[in-house]
Amino acid sequence: MADCVIIRTYEHDKIERFAFESRVPVINALTDLYHPCQLLADVQTFVEHRGEVRGATVTYIGDGNNMCHSYINAARQFGFNLRLGCPGDYQPDSEILAAAGDRVQLFDDPMEAAKGAHWIATDVWASMGQEEEQAKRREAFQDFQVNEEMLAVADPEALFMHCLPAHRGEEVSAGVMDSTQSVVWDEAENRLHAQKALLEFLLT
Ligand code: NVA
């Protein structure tokens, strides 16, 4: 009876199988592998605040997770250059990374990754379903906080984004989260607008 289905789940396979059998559009509202709707909102937010995203330098700091993979795909789709700072044991999927070619650069040092960025994004250290790994991850990610020191090496006009909910004092300092360069509330609002536009695009 539905004209469109939006699914949030863990295993990406499930959504692929569902979409394969479906006669109506199926939207990924987050899986373990990707979070594409968030990237529509993030790109919209950058365009609203700064204009052209093509050619911009974007930095993602943190877990090589669903958000990171969608940043990689967005770099390909929207033509920005992505610098990744991910801890050794938390690198993105190598095939997703390889498919992006030289659009994406990996850095061991998060400060190096942040240099010159027009837009810095991060995500929680332990995603949904990884709550038991919280302590271990806190240790692995301790040098990967987006804070004032990191923002200082980015472009002076750099925007800060986060898919929320954020943990102040972990992946982002309270100062950066609440700074004038943070656009996290516009970004959250834009989920609504970007997903309405996605529905319109798919249904018309
Ligand atoms: N990586 C996070 C994104 C939340 C919007 C998670 O999967 O929980």
C-alpha cells in the first residue's frame, strides 16, 4: 500500500534485499555501512552557508563508519576533496575508499587531516549497537577530538558539522560545538528539508 519505504537498520544487506524485491523506492535512513540522508543535509547546509561545494576541502575526523563511508561517496558525487583522520583500527572500508580514487586522502595525524578544511565533521566514537565498546573506543579515539586547537589549523571560516547526538568533551569539545562556526542545528533542521526533497525527487 505504501508509495515509498524508508528503513533504518543495522545490516546493509537487509536494505539491499528489501530494495531488490520492492516495487517502490526504498530510502536508506542509516545502516551500519552508510548514512546517505545525513550527507544530503550536510551538503545542503554547506551550500546554504558557503555556496559552491565542488572543490571545497572537507575533513572527516573519527570512526571509519557509516558516516565516513557516506562522506567518501558524497566527495565523489558532489566533487569535494575529502581528508580523513581515522584511528589505525577504525579505518573505512578499503573498497569504498579505493572507488573514490584521489578525491579522498587518509591521514594518521588528525591535525594534518584538518589543515585548510572549509568544513570539518565528526561522529560519535561508539555508534548505535556499539555501546559495549565505549570504554575501548574512548581510549583509541582520545587524540581524535575536534577541538579549538584543531579548528585553528583549518580555514578561518571553516564550518563544524555533526550528525548528532553529540557527546561534548568526547568527539567534540563543548567550545567547538557551541562556537559560531558550528552549524549543527541548521544541519539537523536540513534533514527534514533534504529528505522532503528526496521524496519529491523519487515520487515525481
Ligand atoms: N554513526 C552513528 C550515526 C548516527 C546518526 C550511528 O550509526 O549510530
